[in-house]
Amino acid sequence: MKKQKQKPIILALFFGIFTIILFGYIIFFSNFIKNEDVLYVEQPKKINTILNEIDNKNIIRSKLLFDLFVKFYDIKEVPIGRYHLKNGMGMYQIAKKLKYGRQDAVRFSISNITTIYDIASKVGVKFKVDSSEFINYVHSDAFKSKYNLDSFQILTHIFPYTYDIYWDANPELIFQKIQTGYKTFWNPKNVAQLNKLNMDQKSLYILASMVQKEYTMKKERARIAGVLLNRLKINMPLQVDATCKFARRDFGAKRVTQFHTCFNSPFNTYKNKGLPPGPICIPEIGTLIDCLNPENHNFLYYCADPSLNGYHIFSKDYTSHQKVAKGYYEKMNALAL
């Protein structure tokens, strides 16, 4: 008799244990994501509103189960943030992320940037902040004073790395995060090499920005840097075509003419000696390194090879340079470029 009475109790016990294990697995370990997606919460929202958004996007496997769990977990509101609901996440992981505002950072990569307005445009797309807010911040007196920069020099503190930045960060926090790239590049080794050139960090960056726009073949970067440094040493105008394109904002020009070289601008290196007041783009890390380690030579001129093979022909005197330049212009004329 006792064995017969114990049997239902044992079965109930096993069923209870099985149920607990099953729910534990569903809550903590099973993949509760049906369709991976990113949830943007622009202002704190009630959990019911978030649940509806998640359900409408068909992100989770069961709204009913999740609704029961968030009530048990006592989630009232979801903070501002960007929440990446990834495949493999369990119910508990999702709920914990939303309850405590454990948002996912945006991967913000900087490359192929010509002006600070290009950066602002990317910021406006990637983050909650508006691009105009970012521009207003970097042009503010407080910003310029904090970083010792003028409006032309802002890019000298921006390096082409990838940064993890929270979506709801304000302009100041975004720039602070980007500023870590400046500290990464200007390590003791690079600072020591810079000191050998008797240059400051801003000047090296500006030099690299010009080399960036002048080279096609990477192996020529250090040689072009050497040419520009040779010109600086003898107070010769740099005459970098790319600076004139930048001054005119004629970035797609295939040829530089008097339209560019006669334009009054502090960036016109045909009219003004020395470095321009700021960079004309964000240079690649490799270009910066090559400018820190320029080729030591006696060249003062370079011109695109008339064969248009992507290389330049370097010359030590103006007469030799003119012969190369004549061949290049004739080639360009023949191609109607």
C-alpha cells in the first residue's frame, strides 16, 4: 500500500524537477531569438511598448513567455540605448540587457574622410546626435580651448581607427572616444621619431594629409614626403596640387589649372609658402608612418609618369622636371583629360 501511495508522489517530484529544468533551459540557455535585429530606444519607454515593438519585428520566439518573464523579473521601463538582440541569446539575457540598459556600442570606423563635415555626416547617421550638433561642438570656443585647436586643425586629432561608441553619446563623449586614437598613434616610439624630424604633431599630420592625396603607389609615400620636406627646408613653395583642389572644393578635378592655383586661400600652396593651416584629409596610418620615416634624397620635384602607370618621376632640378611635365601634359591633352 505504501509503495502504491509513494508512486504518484515520486512521479510528481520527477515531473516538477523536469519542469524546473525545462524552464531553466528556456530562460537561461535556449536561443530565444527568432530574427536577429537592433532595437533603438530614443527615450525611456514602458516595457509594454518595447514588447510590442519586439513582437512587430518578429524578433523573439514567444511574446507570451517573454511577457510573463518580464513581469516576474519586474521590468518597468527600458532606458535609452541601442540594443543588439543577437542570435543565441536566452530570455534572461534579453531581459537583463533591457532592464539595466546594457546597450551595445556602435562600431564607428573612420576612413576616406576629407573634412570635419564628412565626419559629422557619419556621426549623424550612426548616432542619436544630429550632425549639426557635432559641428557646433567642434567649432565651439570650449572645444578649441580644451584641445588647443583652431577650426582648420580639428582633423589633426582624428585618426583612422575603429572606435566602439555608445549610440546615445553626446558630441563631447563621441570626440573623447575618437581622441583615444590620437593617444594610440602618438606613442613614445612615434613621438621619438617625430622629434628627429624637428616637427610637431600637427605639422606631421598636415604633411601626411598632402602625401595621402598625392600618391597612388604606396611605395612612393616616403619619397614624396622627402620631396616636401626638402622644399620646406629651403623655403620653397610646396605647390601640392591636392591643396588647391581642397581650397576650391573641387575634389574630383582630373587636372589642376590656373582656376585652382590662382585662387586666394590659405590652403593654396602655390601662393603660400610652408604648410597649409590644416590637413586636407585624414591620412592613412601607413601614410603617417611613412612621413615619420621619409626617404632621404635630393629630389625637389615629382610629376606623374607620362605613361600613366600610377608612378611618379622624381627630379632634382627644374629643367629635368619640366621635360617630364611636358610629356605628361601632352599625354593628358591627347586623352582630352
